[in-house]
Amino acid sequence: MPTDTPAVPRTPGPAPGAAATPRRLPLPPLIAGLTAALLLSLLCCVALGSSGIGWGETLRHLRAGLTGGTIAPHEVSAYTIVWELRFPRALLAAVVGAGLSAIGVGVQAMVRNALADPFTLGISSGAAVGANAVLLFGAFASFGVWALSGAAFVSALAAMALVYAAARTAQGLTPLRLVLTGSALYYGFSAVTTLMVFSASRGEAARSAMMWLLGSLGGATWSSVPIAAAVVLAGLGYLLWSARGLNALAMGDETAAALGVDAERLRRVLFVVTAAVTGAVVAVSGAIGFVGLMVPHVTRMLVGADHRRVLAVAPLLGAVLLLWVDVVSRLLLAPVELPVGVITALIGVPCFVVLMRRRGYSFGGT
């Protein structure tokens, strides 16, 4: 029966993980609070440890390192622990946490999958092949101190090229093919890594390889922080610059085209950026899971699904999270250090279940 009521156009569906009625906290005070929490967490990560160095001594050594001050001869050991070991490790934890969180946001928008994270594309497992070749068989020894991180990054880029070649068709890169290809190659690279571990003749080397596979910040040095920080900042800058495109991409290629966004080109560039940042992060910290999966969802729960807001908050939240995870990994069974990935999994699994049970929050808009 005809009616005079005009048709109401359908609005695009929500982005992955968006709530029907998201709770949006004011952005400036949230960023200010997280920045303060990040600075406090950095200080705590440096001060807390099993060596018995007090807070006052820690602050004095940090001030000496930052200003070029002098220290007494009997304080050299404590100064080395604070300035050469703990401080670069804390900075690297913040960089890795921020990088994994930001790239998790980008990957989930790129493949339109709420379960995607920086390791979905198989880049981390590809990096593990190169890292284990160094740890188990002494490959790339000519690289010196850069052997481990260099081999991991090169093999991550090789894995990226393989995923891209296998997933690309005449129609371009599609989200489903990216996820399926990345998942399949993830299992293939993992099988190669497992075979390498079992074929290693040195038990201590196999233990080091397993520690790296589960994530570890124990190898942090002053030389590893600037490169990782530069790559993460560059990737985050591109994601922030592309936030409007990410909003459109998360709603589907047809909607993105209607909004003037070339989904195919954006997805291709995002693939390169996310793979490069993932490779750089994994090269210095190993495979740390759940950060890139959980932090974007928690952030959307706080500020909504707009990627401009999410990308302003998620890196800070991820940095604070990984700093405290590193503290727990060092102190829980001190002096034995636990893999960081074990702690993130122990935290991430119950948090994921709580989010699934939370009323008003939907994964992938379902």
C-alpha cells in the first residue's frame, strides 16, 4: 500500500568493536591522566626490582644519567643497573606497548575483523624464524650485536612480502584473503620455528629461543630504543593522518568509496606500515600477544569508535599496560624472570571474557 512517509536511509554499521551506545570519556583529561600515569609508570618500572636499590638512589642515578652528573665509585654497580639496564628496558616497554596497541587499531580496521591483532598477518611468526636462526644456530654472526634484531626484522619483511604475494589478486587485497593467508602462513612459520627448536643441540639456546617466542624485554639496550621508537612514531603518525580513511574503511569498501576513500590503495599502504612496525617491534621484544588485540577494544569502550580518538588514547594505554606487565614479569618469581607474553595472556584472557559479557559492547558490531 503506498505511503507518503519518506524512506529513511540506512546508516553504515559500526566499526569493529564499536558499541551501539559507546561511553565517551572527555578526551583531554583522559590523555592528560594517561600521560601522567605513563611518567609515573616509567619511574616505577625503573625503581622496582630485586636488587634492593631504593627510590632515592634510583632518582639520583637517573638525574646523573640525564644531566651528565658524577657518581661515587662505590655506586657504579647501582648506577649501571638503573641507567644501563632498567631505564632503557622501561623505555622499550613503553615503545613496544604503544606500537602494538596502535598497530592493533590499524589492523582491525584494515581487515574489518574484531579478532585481528598485529600478529594476524603472520609477520611475527616470520620474524621468529630469523630470530631462532640466530639464537639456535648462530646465523648472521657478522651482524654482531645487531644479529638478533636484524635477522628478525629482515625475516619479518620477507614474511610480509610472501603474505602480500599470496593474498593479492587481480581485484587487489581483500580483508578475508589477508586474514586467511596470514593465518595459514602463521602456522607454517610456527611449524618451522618449532622444528628449529627441537633440532637445536644446545639446551640453553633452546630455552633462550622459547623465551623470545613468548616475549621478553631482557635484551633492551640504549642502541635498540631509538630505532624502535622512530619506527613506532612514524607508523603512529601515518595512522593518525589516515584516521578519516580508517573510519571509512571500517564501515566497508562500498561506504569508503562513497566517502571518496580508495579502499584498495589505503589497505595496501596500511599493510606495509603495519607489517614494518610489527617487524620492528617484534625484532626487539619477541612475540608479545594480546596487547594489540585487547587495548584497541578497551580504548573503544572508553572513547568510542572514532579512530582519531582511539589512536590518541590506545598508544598511551598500551604503554602503561606493558610497563606494569614488565614489572610483574620481573618480580613475580624473582630472581627468575617470566616471559612478558605469559603475563599479557594471563591478563588478556579474563579481560576479553569480561568484555564479551559486558552489556552494550559488541565485537565487530554483532
